[in-house]
Amino acid sequence: MIHLFHAMAAKAERAKPGKIKISLSTLIMLSYLGFILAGTAVLLLPFSTTNGISFIDALFTSTSAVCVTGLTVVDTGTVFSLTGQIVVAILIQVGGLGVMTFSVILFLSFGRRVSYRHRMIMQEVFAHSPREDIYKVVKSIFVFTGLTEGLGALLLFIYWLPDFDLFQALHLGIFHSIAAFCNAGFSLFSGNLMEYRASPLVNLTICGLIVLGGIGFPVVYEIAQWLKIRKTRQKRLSVQAKSVLITTLFLIVAGMGFFLWTEHNNVLKGVPWGESLWIALFQSVTTRTAGFNTVDIGLLTNSTLLTMMILMFWGASPGSTGGGVKTTTFAVVCAFMWSRLRGSAHVNLFKRTVPPETLARSIALIVLSIGLIETIFFLVLLTRYDLPASPGVRGEFADYLFEVISAFGTVGLSTGVTPKLSFMGKFLIIIMMFIGRVGVLTFAYIFAGAEARGGIQHAEQNLMIG
């Protein structure tokens, strides 16, 4: 479907001679880049910090916020002033919903006409198939976001009110609600949310916000429409919605189970069973793309870190505030493997056949993502010239791999090596966060184009594989 959008946009541009032709992929990339640079400039101003901040740290923070990642090289709660924290929250909000989405809403609010290109971007981001009511979908997304974040902020405000003054409790509630719904692991507490790991209200509120922001706006809108009309006429959820919901539930339950298993003799040792369940549930939910933590990630076992890296790689769902290769890609690949094991020539999901083009894009996305992670990881290791002389070198190998995958999935979890990164190391992680948010395939389309070219076809010859 993305090919159709690009082809239509290209046709529209050809109909307007004299205008510079910019692809949708390039326009999306430039919108994020522009907002990142604007955020960097504001964070460098004196009123944004308590004692100043370097350019690379401001750029890193702005990129992490706009790309809704949550990796930090400075303590957000102490380095940034109240104004700076508000700026970070705005960057997270705009980055979570998408810069182009905000521009469309502003155009509609002022009664201005939205360009054809902007409509195509909204279709590409928020719909798995063409829709005539795309503006209605976008408006519903803003209403849903406001109501959900408002409820989350209210619950957190009520919880923190006994421990903080009125304004500070309100500020903490709003900031963490925005960060949780937008799947950005920024926290104003130095220990993130470790102090509240046994609180049912904090766990349920943050986890609920993360899941609602991570399953994707198209799925939320479809469920709302389904609930509205299912009493009057029969309507089934789409394959997109079913795949997202089932895969999300599976990954949360599996992640929770693995965490309980691999950490029962480590960070969960001696912890009451009820509290252990909260910790495992929270880490399973947040690992996929949110970045909050209620335990020290640096103390986890290697087996747990591996499990978390796998969850971070798959990430959230399409059209959401999260990153990764997405839950639908996981569903398609699993269906593909199952079909091959059964000897079926077609890939089926919920009594529907997945188009070969979708399967090819899924496999290409996974291969490109793994290649990107390997490349950035290799370059990050090159920036640590002192590694051969450092004790525990092999342990840092896992730490930096975890860091790179966390940046790719726009997760924000870290074992504690983020502040140790060199200037070049920080810049490489910035690049990874940026690509992870904009999308690997989006970058591929910028350089290679979205439409497949005919090329030369030679005589076929089989190869031995496997």
C-alpha cells in the first residue's frame, strides 16, 4: 500500500511543474530532523538548564525526546530547569504523535487546506488501507491522546500528592503520563520508577499508558468503532487489529514469564511474590519500547538482558508511539514459518492470505534492521579505545549491544553505559534513535526509492541453502 501512496504522490507532484519534488519518506525524515534541531537550540538556552549543557548532550536529549526513546546522558530531573523539563515534555508529545500530524491538525484548526502530500502521509502512518475519513481518524487520535494522558496524569497526581506539594505533584503526574503514553522512558526521578515498584497504582497506570500508546492508533480507532456499532450490526476486527492484539498479549506474557524465571535467584531473590509479579509485568511491558524501569537494569543476568534485547527488537505496533520492527512483522514471520512447516505455499493469518509483497517487506525489514544494529554496534565499540585495557571487557560487550538495540527500538533502557559514551559514541546512538523512530524502510526508500524497478531477469538456477 505504501507503494500506491508514493506513486500517487509522485503523480501529483508531476502535475505541478516548477516545484521541488520531495518524496514522502524524505518529508517525514526532514520533519523529525527539523524538530530535533529546534529542540536542541531551545535546550541550549540558559533558562532550560540549571548549570548549562553541552551541545552534544542537548542534541542527544532532544533526539531521545523527539524519537520517544528515553536514553539520557544527563539527569532530566536535576540538570534541566522547570522550563527545560516542559520543553522535553513537548518534544516527547510532538515526537510521539508525529510532527506531520500536528501540522495537519493546525491546518484544520485554522480552516486551511491540507496538501495532498500531507494527506498521503496521514494515510501511510495511521491506516493499513486507504480511508476517506482519515481526517476524522486524526482528530480522534488527538482526543483519545488527551483523554488518556489526562486520566493517567490525574491518577499519578493523586498518588504523589501526599509526598509532594500541589504544583510538583501535578508536574510529575503530567510529565510521566506524557512520557508513558508516548512510550518514552524519561523520568524526573534519579532512580526512574524503582522507588515505586511495589505500587499497584503506579504499575497499572504506567503499564496501561504504555500499552495504549504502543498498540497503535489505527487499532485503537478500529476497536472504538467496533464497540460502537457491534450492537447494531455485525463487524469483525481486521487482520491488522487481531495480529497486533494477540502478538502484544503474547509478548507481554512471555516476557513476564522469562523475567520471573531468569531473575528468581537474582534481583527477585527474597522479594515477596506479589511484588515480584509487579516487577516482572512492568519490565515486560516497558522493555518492548517504553524505557521505564523499576529495577536496576545493570544488575540483571545476561539471560534476562538477552530476552529484553529480543523484546526491544520487535518493539511496538505500526502507527503507534513506539519503535522496533513492530508486532505485525513478528506475526507475519511466525505465520510464514508455520506455513512452511506445514508445506503450504501461502502465508495465512486469521483466514486471510498475506500478500507476497508484505512478506517480502517484512523479511527485508528484519534483515536491514539486523544489519543496521551490527554496523552501529561495531562503530560504537570502535569509539571505546580503552576497552582492551579495561577489566570486564566481555561484560561491556553485552552492555553496548543492549544500548544499541535499545536505541534502535526507541526503548530507552540502559545498563548504565549511556553517560560513558564518547562524543562519537553519543552521535552514533543519536543516529540509531533517529533511524529507529523514522523507520528503517523509510530510510531505504529515501535512497533506493519505494517502487521496485524492472531490472534484468536472467535464466533461473537453483542454489543449495540451509
